[in-house]
Amino acid sequence: MKRSKILALVLAVLLVVGTFAACGDGSNSSTASQGGASSAGTDTSKPASDASEPATSDTNNDAPAGDDTLNLVLTMEPTGLNSLLTTYSIEFSMLKHLYDNLYMLDDNDEPQLSAADDVEISEDGTVYKFHIREGQKWSNGDPVTANDFAFAWKQVLNPEVAADYAYFIYDTLAVKNAAAYFKGECEWEEVGIKVDGDYNLEVTLDHAVPYAPFLFSFGTLCPINEKFYNEVGADNYSKETEYFCTNGAFKMKEWTHNTRIVFEKNTDWWRADEVSLNTINWTYIKQPQAALNEFLSGGVDMVGLSTGELIDQAKANGYDVINYTDGSAFYIYFNHNNEYLKNANLRKALALGFDKQGLCDTVMKNGNVPMTSFTCPDVKGFDGKSFAEGLTAWNGGAEMTPAKGDPEAAKGYLETALSELGCTVEDLSASLSIDCGDDDFSASIAAYYQEQWRQNLGIEVTVNPMPTKNGSANRKDGNYVMSMTGWGPDYNDPMTFLDLWVSTGGNNQTGYKSEAYDKLISEATMMEVGEERQEKFYECEKLIVEDLPVAPSYWRGACYAINTDRVESGIHRSTFQDINVVFAKMK
């Protein structure tokens, strides 16, 4: 019996029984990879994690739990913790604990000066003159200097490094001449990043970026100790415990791959007196049911609840369930270079051929809601109101894409596609597949898509479960047909979602290219925040629905529980931070 058939039977049984022992959402994270990958079983800023990694056991947290130790769950092995290459939400969250940026976000998600203790901003908003806080040390004892930031950003812009977020510096932050340097058209000395002595850093932008302080707090812009980086080598940097050199609230103490990551307090950090935790244990537990069991037995202090069944279990055991919106959008990647998916009508048939509302109501039952546009409702527009709500009004009050799908319209698009492609449904069934995470939750979502396409379109799609790293690598290499993944917002502006589909974007791995789309984003990039710029974004949303680089599926509403018998306060979860426990306090 084929794997795809087995998954369909699994789904049928699960729907009857009404339970889903689940884990990460099979699409999330940083890149909020988006499956879930955080200690609460969620993940996304960046790709929302789309899968879970195998652990050596389902409960492998054998570290002692003291009153200065916080035990958390990870549902994926990070694809990496090199700030130059990181893309998943949970990875960016971990970087916030290990590194101190020029700005860091507070509990209100507002940027506050951190590694820099002063900044002068020019009247036109294009020049930032930072003074780096003196007396700070790297974990190897070296002083933290302005050069550590300049060196790191130079590596981000080095094409040989192949940083997915290189565009974050030259497009999003719009650093002067950064794009030209990235393309090899100018020298580093011409880039708007200047070091003056040990503690002065000047950054010049092509134009004012209102949310620039928020961008300076982002993980890709973490500093790097140049001497240490060169000593260990680019290929080794941040891959094993001994290859970390950090300047944040915590240091890397242990990274046992697929088992555990342990952080220990950095007593040299400038706010160390405010940090009461000595240790953070991040333990890999692949399946969400196993994670909940570990939580109920006291082995971990917080757990994600990715399905209604898990939520009910937590409540039945006397725990309060906490809800928050992490802003993550989950969708199906289409490979536009595939011989069949290059056809727009086939993409429309598949996108309309499944009921998103049904997925949320019958499979997940956890607060997730159908995507009716691309940018999540938590991101604000120019007027401070939800961009998604403004988009609906712009579209005459109608959803950009229907929550329940449209099977009849999907059948029509399929017939047109078959004619244009000169193929049959049998040809499609022999060729179409979808990659997903290798955890229960991911499999249940993939099986739902599979059954919906079978019922509504008569197409048999093969499901390919795999670890996060494999799915991520396949998308980067273009070695996939369809793939479940997602994205979480990096900053509070629609651009954080919409610049994903620029044809040259480092995080666009669909093969989608549109001159019209590129032009809209380019024009919006140069505009001041306002109504005219927002109109450009509305047009981008329209093109996404028409061209379908991806098939929108759901926005995540994350749920988790905390053991308040051990945790007193300080666990911060939000749209733009996923998880931050730097200032957590234990009882």
C-alpha cells in the first residue's frame, strides 16, 4: 500500500475518532518556518517551521530543574544558529537570547537601544550614528566594538555566504550602495556602513525607513566577532558548542544535536543583574502528545498545544490555556518550474480545491483561522489599523480568497489546465506530490489536502513526510513539486510579507517571477508610509491571488500552557518575538 494511501486512511480514522496527537504545524515556524518549533510548539517569523526533527527519544530532558532553570520544548532541530544563515522563527528567537543587537524589542515589541547606548538620527531619517555601549564583552573575553556589526553585515552581503536575508540590508533597510556591493558593482568603502574608532558606527540609508529601529533588532543583523569567525572558519561558525562566540544575555553551553540545547547566563552582559535564570534547557520532543505528557509530569515548564485535543487535555488537568496571535501564515508552495504547476489554471484549481475553514474546524480545532489574503491581520497599515481589514474594504468587502475554497470553480480551472497542458488527471496523479513535516500534525494536514483534492478534483497527490532540514533544503534547491511551509512577520509593516515574492528575493524559492509585482514592491520601497504606498500593497495582494506563488491556507492562533507552580513571570510571547524568556523568573 502506498504511503499516500496510508495517510488517507489515517486521516479518515482520525476524523472519526476526533483526536490528533500533534506537534508543530507542518508548515510553520522562522522560516515561522515558521510545524511548530518553539517551546510552546509554535514557530514562524521568517519561515514558520514546516516540520519537526527526530529526537533521540520523545522525552530526553534529563537536566535537573532548579529554581534558576527553565525547561522548554523544541519540536525541531534548528537548521542552524548562524545569524548569517538563520531563517526559522525559533532560530531567531534563540538568537535573541544569545546576541545583543543595536536595538532589542521590549515586552511591548518596541525597539529600545541595547548594544548601543546612544544614537543620533539625521533630520531626514537617513543617517544613524550609533555609539556602542563600552565595557561589553564577547564570551571569549574580547570587547564588543562597532566593527563587530560592520563585519557581520559585510558577511550578510557577501554572495558567497548565500544569506537568504541579504535583501534585508539592501532592500528592506535600504543601506546606501548595499545592493551595488552585493552585485559586485562597488567596493565596501562605498557602502553606507562606516566605523569610526572602536565604538562609533554610522549607517546611511538611501531613503528614510520609518521602522528602521525595528529592523536593527533583527537576528540577521546580530554582531559577529571577526577574530573568532576567522579562527574557527565560516564552515564551522555556530555549528557546534565550541564554535559559538556571543555577546547576549546567555551563552551556548551545550548543543547535542537532536537531543538538547542548553544556554547559561552571561554574567558579563550589561543587564545581567536583571536576569534571574542561570540555565535554559531546550529539549527536543518530536510529538506534541509526548511533549504534553512531559509537561504534565513536570519535566518541562511550558508546552505548545497545537490541536483541540491537546488543549482539552491541558484544561482537564487544571492548566490555563493561553492564546496569542503569532502572525504566522501557512500555505502550500508551488514549484513554478514544474512542468505542470507552471500552469496558472492548475495552481488555481489546487488552491480553490480545498476547504480552509474545514481544515481549521475538523483537523486543528485550535484557534487557527483560514487565510483570506496573504498578509496576516496582526500587521498594521499606514493608519494604524489592520492592513488585512483595509484590504477587504478595498476589495469591496469581499475576501481576496474564499475561506471555504470553491470546488466548482476549481473543477473549471482544472478542465482548462488539462486542455492547456495536454495531459490527463492520471498524468497529474502520477506526478504531483506535497512535502510535509514528519510529525503527526503535519501528516494530518497533508492528508487533509490529499483527501480534498481526491474528492473535489479526482487527483491523487502523493504525500512526502520529511524532517524540517530536508524540506527546507528541497525548497532551496527547487527539488519539490509542492511543499507545506509558512512565514511569520519580521516587523510591523505589510512589506514583511509582501516582499517575499520579489523575483530576486532570497526567501522566494517558488520560481515565481513577475515584472509587475517587482515594480509594485520597488515603488512601495521608495515611498513614504501612507495611503498611496498601501495601494501598491493592495495591488500586490491581488497579484498573489491571480498568480498564486503559493496557495494560502491558514493563519495561526497559538495556544500554550505554563507550569505556574514553577514559573513566576517573564515569559513573553508575541507576534514579533515568538518567545523571549530572558527575564523569566522562577518560584
